[in-house]
Amino acid sequence: MNQPNEKLSGRQPDSTAQQTRQRILVSARTLFAMQGFEGISLRDIASHAEVTHGLLRHHFGSKDAVWQAVVDAALAEYLAALLPLVNSAIAEQHEPSAVIKRSLATIIRLSASFCEVPCLMVHESITGGERLNYFMQQLRPLSAMMQPFFEALRAEGKFQQFSHPTFLLAVISLGILPLALASFSNALAQINILAEAELELHIERVIATLMPWTTS
């Protein structure tokens, strides 16, 4: 067993190598979510994971490769939890308004549970570029699932102020970004937005703002 401050190095058995790779990804996910891609180095990740810089490079090669592996894993977990719930809303609700309303609540709740996902998105949104494009590409299945119900409501005369992309922007801006900026939200509003009761109030406010006809 490794001592607490002993860094892993050298060639490892396959099972140990997989554990080491996962250990690196957990550390990288935490650091990227907190400080963004530009804010950390491979040596920072290696130090946090208690592995050598050389061993980290052996597993991933570059910081870009670490970031992509982190995003792939984080979004795979997020979407694996989210998409079945959205599919359930689609299957169980018959009115487009009910589908969108339930889906929005689900998206915000899951984003609070997987808070590193919106944090990663915020950091890449500041710098823009290929990493942000890659991140957003992974979310396209969710956008595609929601679009028919959005368009149905537009045909009924609702959401006239939005296109589908600007509606998604409003959902992210109003519903998800306050979760990534929880410290700011808490300082401004004197609430713990990630606490269950406050999160439910946040969801109610977002839905009332975007879909006022559903709350009357």
C-alpha cells in the first residue's frame, strides 16, 4: 500500500494502471472545474493525484487529452442520468408545456447534482474555442430531444421571443449558471442555492420566468 505522500511512478499491472488513470481523472475533474483549463498544469494534476508527472504523461500524453477524458466521463455520467428522465417525461406527458416544464426541472436538478459539469462549461465559455465547441457538441442529443416540443409551443403562440437556440441560452443562463456560480449566488441572495429547498424554489422561479402560463 502506498504511503499518504508517496507518489505513484513506474510500470504498473493493468488493474493498478486503471486505478491510477481513474485517480488522475478524479483529480483533474476537480481542478478543471475549480480553476479551468488555463488555470492548472499537468504538474498540478499530478501533485493532486499523488502520481509523478511522467506517469501522468504515460497515461494521457497531454493536458488536452486529460481535459477531453474528463469532459467525456463527466458528460457521459450526466447524460446517462438525465436522458432517461427526459425520455420518461416525454413518454408520460401529453402536452408540450408539461414535457418542457418537467424537463427543465429535471435538467436543473441534475445539474446541481453534477455541479462540475456547469462549472466546466462556464470556464470554457470564458475562453471559447475548440474545447467549448467540443463540450457543446456532446449536449446536442439533449437539445434535439427538446426541440419538437419547443416548436410545438411556438406554433401555439408561446415562446415567440425565442428561437430554439436562444431558449436554450435562457435555460442555461437562468437555470444552470447560478449553480456553477453558487458562491456568487449565495453572496448576492444570502441563500444556499444548492440546498434542496432553495434549489426547488430556484426551479420554480426559472419556470415562472420562462413559462409564465404554466404557473397561473
